[in-house]
Amino acid sequence: MADLVVLTGVTAGDMLAAVVAEAGGKLLGWTATQVDHQPGRRTTVSYAATVSWPDGIRDEVLAASSGRLPEGAVRVSDGTTEVGVWRFPFDPDLPGLARALDPVRARVLIEATGLAVGGDVTIRTRAYRPRRRAVVEVRLPGHRRVFVKVVRPALAKELHHRHRITPTAPESLGWTDDGLVLLAGLPGRTLREKLLDHKEVDPRSVVEALDSLPWELADGERGPTWGQKAPHYAGVVGAVAPHLAPRARAIAEKVFHDRPEGPDVPVHGDFYENQLIIHNGHARLLDIDTAGRGERLDDAACLLGHLAVLAQTRPDHATHITAVHDQLEAHFADCLDPAALRRRTAAVVLSLATGPYRVQEENWLRNTELRIELAESSLP
């Protein structure tokens, strides 16, 4: 817990101010925007900051991490806990990020794949998880798009290969030694967008997208299931909201299992409504970084758990989202154990109970409790 206090408490401002001052700036304000707390391992935090530099005042994204620190981070210590600090996009674990965000260099990258650009490009950061990954959208003339996935360099070649062998994933146009994978944009809308527009979804297309995962992705060892990861998420909830710890632990105990509950198959690993893009009634997969060997129960439960949370957080669309959730659950239950599916769904919702704190929602404590309640109600 010491690192969590250092990185999110009032002393975090002093730490950030010292690092900014060393770089020649003055910290005018800051707020934590994302907290990834892994008890016993490390905590990583990103901050929205306002900094006065010699050439003017700018909004910046800063990040800091405890635990095993990457080379290139500025190291700061309070005498007990040492942390590393950096400024976006100079993430020491994602050395290709700065290049992906430079329009000139991004254009050179895309043209090197053989794709004709035909004019200037514009850049937009779509996602950033410090030390883990980023997604950069590059808009080309003619409403074309290329997405640059930024990962740790050692992962880029394998991710490129995964996209090349998965027919329903975006085509990989190439990869680089500094951790960039260039992915062709797909037509269509995400399942989330369609749900919020009150559109119907064919459950068969969802299952067909999972069925498209090649068996080659399941060559490795079986990963832990959502049920087996539940004690970890219960620990995260307990660390940030101690009064919810007993309830979180009780859920984890009910969903945990020490032996397989289904056959080994290729799984997506992070299968939720924003990972599915639908065009002309056909569903395709987006990120396949986490694909591997597992149980179909996990992918089905991941989607159902996310939809349950989406219905909770979007009450104005809850009736339609719940109807689609129930339709998908019935479809999955035709070939999966319904009780195991509900336990696994509860495990997913428990994992999502860490979300409000991670993204620093204004009412994160109450929203965490609501997700604990939802996990409890998901149990068979």
C-alpha cells in the first residue's frame, strides 16, 4: 500500500513538481487519471498535468510507476519507496510511441508498407496504458485509417503474426523493432456503438467470430481463467476499499475452481463489446493481444459481464442492452454449462469492480460497491 499512497496522495504532487522542475518547467496543477494497482507487485499511475515551460503553458500527460523500474525513467524516492517518472509519449517501456505520434514519421512508416498515402496524415491517440500499450489512429486522405498498436518491442513480431493468421482480425501491414504494429482499419461499428444505437445483434455472428480464432493461437500453456484470477481482483478491491473486502473475497471463493470446467480452445482473452466490430451483419475481432489457450466459458462470460456493467452504467439504454445480454446468454448456454457460465460471469464483473478506481471516477467508491452488488447478483 505504501506505493499507492506515494503515487496518489498529496505527496505525488511534490514528486511530479520536482521532476518537471528538473526538466525546466513548473507544475501548475495535476490530477491522477488512471491507477493500475497490483498488490505486492507494482502500481502505475498516469496524471493529467498543466505545466509552464519556457515557451508557454501546456497540458501534459505524466506517468509514474513503482516496482521493477524501466530504464530511462527519472527515479525519485521518499526515502522508503522508489518510483520512476516520465512524460508522455516518452514511455521507457514503449520506445516506439513517440515515433508513432509524429505525423511525418508515421507517414514514412505507412509508406514503407507499400500503402500509398497521397497527402498529409493526422494523428490521434486512442488509448494509452503506461508501460503496457498504446493505440494511435492515423487518418489518411480519402477517409482511410491505419491503427498503430504500440507494444513492448519483444512483443511486436508475434502480434504481427497473430493478425496475419486470424482471418477476422485487422490485417497487419508490418511491424518494427521498436514495438510498432501497423493495422489496417476495418469498416463497421463496434458492438457497443450498435447497442447504444438500439440495434439488434445476431448471436451467431458473435460465436462465429470466436470460432475464427485459429488453433495455432492455442499452442501455448492454458492461461488462468476469470475464476482463477478472482482472488487477485478481490485483493485489489480490498486494498482500495477495505470495507468491501469481505464481500469481494466471498465472491472470489464462490467462483474459484482448481480444475478445468470446459475443453481447451483458442480464446480471445479480452472479449467485450468494444472488441467486436460489425459490418453487414458479420462480426470481426479487434485486439487479439491476449488470445491463447483457454475455455470458451471465459470469452462468453467476459462479454456477458461487460454487457451487465454497461447496462448498469448506461441506464438510459439498459433495457435494450439487457435484452441483448439475455439473448447472448441463452445462445451460449446451449453449448456451455449455464451454472459455470454464471459463476464465470460473476468473476468478470468482480474484475470490473476495480475499474472505477483505476480510471479515478468521481464517485468511484459507490460505483465499486454497485459492481460488487452486480457480481453477487450474477452468481447462480
